[in-house]
Amino acid sequence: MLSGGDMLIRALRDEGVTTVFGYPGGAALHIYDAIFRQQDVKHILVRHEQAATHAADAYSRSTGEVGTVLVTSGPGATNAITGIATAYMDSIPMVVLSGQVVSERIGEDAFQETDMVGISRPIVKHSFMVRDARDIPEVVKKAYYIARTGRPGPVVIDIPKDITNPFDTYPYEYPEKVKIRSYTPATRGHAGQIKKAVQLMLDAKRPVIYAGGGVVQGNGSELLTDIARKLNYPVTNTLMGLGAYPGSDRQFLGMLGMHGTYEANMAMHHADAILAVGARFDDRVTNAVNKFCPNAKIIHIDVDPASISKTVTADIPIVGAVDSVLSEMLALILESEQKPDASAVKNWWEQIDEWRDNHGIYTAPRYDNSGEKIMPQDVIKTLHEVTGGDAYITSDVGQHQMFAAQYYLFDKPRRWINSGGLGTMGFGLPAAMGVQMAHRDAVVACVTGEGSIQMCIEELSALKQYHLPVKIICLNNQALGMVRQWQDMQYDSRYSESLYEDSLPDFIKLMDAYGHVGIRVTKKEELKAKMEECFAMKDRVVFMDIAVDTSEHVYPMQIAGASMRDMWLSKTERT
Amino acid sequence: MRRIISVLMENAPGSLSRVVGLFSQRGYNIESLTVAPTEDETLSRLTLTTIGDDHKIEQITKHLNKLIDVVKLVDLTEGAHIEREVMLIKVKAAGAQRAEIKRCVDIFRGQIVDVTASLYIIQITGTSDKLDAFLQAVGDASILEVVRSGVSGIARGEKVLSL
């Protein structure tokens, strides 16, 4: 016989949950007492509930398991909202347990009461309010099932305090299976459509494979790589898809979209066949939809039917799990007598190589690093070199995020952890905490800026408590860089509220106060040595405050309202 | 184009708010909405009318289907169907008006369900167009209050929306 609180934690254990990120408070105290009295589920005490959601989210992104969050009612719940929205936009499986005021007080504006189910409704895949303690095992089972299947997403379980009270106990049994009659996520794709898709790809003269976060989430990276190599077709990844195809491979064109590479955007624009896998034709990818890839037939594979033809109409839509569809495609390609048109593909590669030679960011530096200043791009290249390209990289949001996406060539999936859809500043540091919790011996670095890092900087304290030696690579350009870039390009350099007027903290002293190590880098020639010094301190949190060129912009940058191929290539040069 | 979408969903707390929330969240329009439990009390039947082109309606039905509480749905306007709406209307009916309004009710096959010395309450059932036409015939000057149920609908013939 178990109380509701004990049942909840037992159910988490039986679901295979080992780590919960959270913060206690009144309505959750019965649950916290249940946590105290067991060893199976480890709780990580964050310093702000937003960080709990980001940490659980990144834990999930780096492992493929469902992240788990526990917060109290009212402000605990509302603080979790930004992180839930972040996970929702990037389709990350997560379960958020929120305490609620006792059942009979609900609706009376009780202390720390907020309608969590209502507030979170537009940013969750589903939510539950527990009304009877006996329902806890089934609700937990359903929540994890919903969160991780189909198109994954966050699920909220709101639990009134009386439900978890220690006095009422019930028999406990965790269900082995769950069936929800109104929920049947897509699995296999339509065989006829898959056949048509393979035919279109084999007939293509100028094919491109465009892969998104769904390939990472859907464990389709190896299959995608096999297909691309078998066909010798070029691959581009979205921001969320980086690592789905090896970044250092010859067939990889780099990221596409607003800050995508010249060759990726040009190849997309001129393609005659596009295989879109687990990507959603986001506005940061397509630029103006009516000018998007005018000559291409589009195959769109997605587990979510609502993603298909949402913004760009698919010629061959395939609803299904990415791994299942790709393995069927690969089998058909292997058994097909028809091979890709070798001469057409050769011509296509010659064209792509010409684009690379002319403006590609990997064939030569397309920024001026001849001066005294440290260029942000060089920081990322040095980071790649020092970590052997094998670190988990989390990032915040802004210029540093784009530089990291462009220059840290991810060879494996689940190594690049960033807030793509929502663009949540403050994500990076708690995300690094979540990743390090999941991979205690791995190298985890958070690429951030002096703006973003201040949004969840309080987690330096949690990193200390749990001995999580993440490395923080701060590209300090003394400004909200991406805001300032747009102000340079569109507002005649009127820097409205993007500068701090000498108010930045001394990050080195701050690190000292938290019991961590701070390293300041101001000279170009000392960058690499200091970064090596940073990563040599394997058991310490180290913050590298790197003074980078304050005026640098991220390029290429697509020109708004135009097609994929219309880009600024530098401050003065455009296509 | 006006569409009637009929939804079979779990009769559970919060189900309706998810459907309504979806429409406001994604900028879709709801013209009318009616919901009640079915003969199986674990299920509710919700009928809504909305306006949009094919692309928008496709998105609406896909997103509705994604809601965990939605079991099944059908766009009734895709095939032959019957639609009905009930309207209760309170009108001024004094002097010469009384006979005039009574005649109008008869023409529209409505019923007078309550009478006082100075007013009628009329019940009319039919398609939304018919109800609109009746309101026009009676005229704004006599109308005191109008209550419409929203559209309910069912497919003609063999087609059944059930588990």
C-alpha cells in the first residue's frame, strides 16, 4: 500500500526514470518527502524552474530518453512555461509534474494557485490533472507514452496536494502496457508513396537531401547517411538536424536557411528533387515560400501529418516514422536495377564544388581575421580543434549560436543541443547541466554570449552542488550581437537597447564567487593555449570570457522576402 | 467556403478547451459550436462550423486529429449530409403584428411555444440559411432576443461516425 506521493515516485522508477530536475515548494512537499525516502530516482535541485525544464529537455536531446521535471504550483509552474514551450517547438519528449493546490481549493485563488493545465495548453502535446490517487500509475504511464511516441513533445501532469498526502494509501501496480483509443501515432509509411519517392530520387538530375531534427529524434541518422552515400547525393541539415549527417563529410553542404551556407542554399534553389526528412519547412529555412525552390519536386517524410504541406506543398507526402520509412527506401534503392544518373550527378557535384570554391565558408575563411581582434568564427574553430570535434555543444541564442552551428562540424547526432524553434536565450547553461548529468564523463561545452548567459546564470550554483564540470565558452562582444546586427542592417545602426553601457559583470570574479574557474582571453595568439588549459581542467567548471570582435556579423544571411539563393555574403557583398 | 466538421471526442474535463484553444491559437475561425455527450457517455459529439479554403480546412482537420482527446472526425460538407439548427426567438407581437408574425411562423414551419399579451416565443428548426431568412422576414424592429443552438449535422446514408 502506497500513498499518492510514493506511488508517483515509484511509477517514475518503474518507467525507467533515473533523473528528475526540479525545485520544491508547498504543493509539492508530499512528493519531495517521497523522493527523500528512496534511492532510485535522483533529484537535481536547480536554482530556477526554467532551468529545470531546459536541463530535462537537454537530457532528453542528448540521450533520446524522456526528460522529467518536478515543480510546485503557482510560480513554480509558470517559471517552467518557457522551458515547456522550448521543448514543444523542437518536439522534445518531456514530462512535467507540477504540484497544485488541494482539490477543494482549486478555483478559489488559493495561495500559489495557477491554472497550470490552462496556461500550458497551447505548448504541450497533452496534459493531465490527477483527480484520484489511484489513477497515478496509469496517468504516468500514459504521459510517458504520449511524450515519446509519434511526434514527441512535452506532457504536463498537474497533481493537487491532497492526492499525494501520506495518510491515504492504496495498492500499487504499474501497468505494463497502455492503450489510448484516440491516439495512434503513425508508424510505417505508405508503401506506394515510398516507391514513388525512390523513383523520383533515382530519376533526379539535381537532387538534394534536406534533413531536420526529426532525423535526430527519430534515430534515422545512420539510415539517412547510408542512403546519401549509396546515391552520392548532397545533404544539407537544418539547425535542428545538425549531426544527423556527418558534418565533416564531403557530401555535406552545411546548414541551410537564413544563416545557411552559400552552397546549401544555392543547391536547394536549383534542385530538381528534394528529399525532406523530419524537417518542417520553417520560415527560417524557406525564406519567401512563394519563391522557394521553383524547379523542385518535393518528397516530404514526417511522422506528423500536420507538418506536411503546412507551408510548402509536398509532391510526394509520406507520413511515417523516419527510421521505418528510410529503411524501406534504402531497401528499395539497394534492390533497384536503376542507378542514379551518374553523369547528371557528376555535373551537379561540379556545380556545387564551384559554389563552394567561390563562397563556401569551409573552403576558405570568408571573414577578415588578419587584424588584432579575435574573430568569433575562429573561437568555434579552435573549440572544434581542442575538443577533437567530439564534445556535446549546447548553445544559447544569437550570433554565437549561428557561429557554432556553422563552424562546429557535428559528426554525430545528439551532440548539438540548442533551442531552434523557440529561440530561448538562457537555454545553454542549464542544457549543459542536463547533458552532463546524462553523460558524466563526456566533454560538455556551452557556447554562449555575455547576454544569454545572464539569463540562467544562477545555475552555476547547481553545477557546483552536483560536480558537473561543464565548460562555458562565452563570445563576449559587449552587445546583444544578433539584435545589433539587425540594427546595423535594417535600422541604420541605431542600437536601441542592445548595449550595456559598461554594466557587464566581471565574469572572472563571478566565477570565483561561485567556486569555479574563470579565464579571460583578450589576445588572439593566446586563444588556443587558454582553451586547452580550460579543457584540461576536467573536474572544474570553467568559464572562458573571450573578447571577440564587437562589430562582426553572421554571414551568409538570406535577404528577407526573397528566394533561397538571395543572400548577403558579407557587409558589402550580396548574390 | 463554409464547412461543418463533426468531432467524436473523449467526454473528459479539458477536452473542449483543447479544441477551442486550437482554433484561437492557430487563428482559425469558429462560426458555431455545439457539443453534448453521445449515447456512449464516455464520448462527446462536437459539431463546429468554420470558414476556410481547402488548405486551411486540411490543416484544421489535421490539427484536430492530433489532439489526444479527439477520437475521430469528419468534414460533413465533403458529402451528402443533413444539417439542423434550432432557434428560439422572442418577438414583439401586439395588435396587427400578431397575425402577421403568426403567418410568417407558419410559412417557415415554426412553432409558437410561449405567448403573452405582447410577445411570442417562436421555435424554428432548419438549416442556418433558413433561420437567417426567418430573421430577415420578421425584421429587426420586432426582435427582442435570439438564441441559436449552433449547427448539428449527420452524414446521409450508410456513413457512420462512431468508434
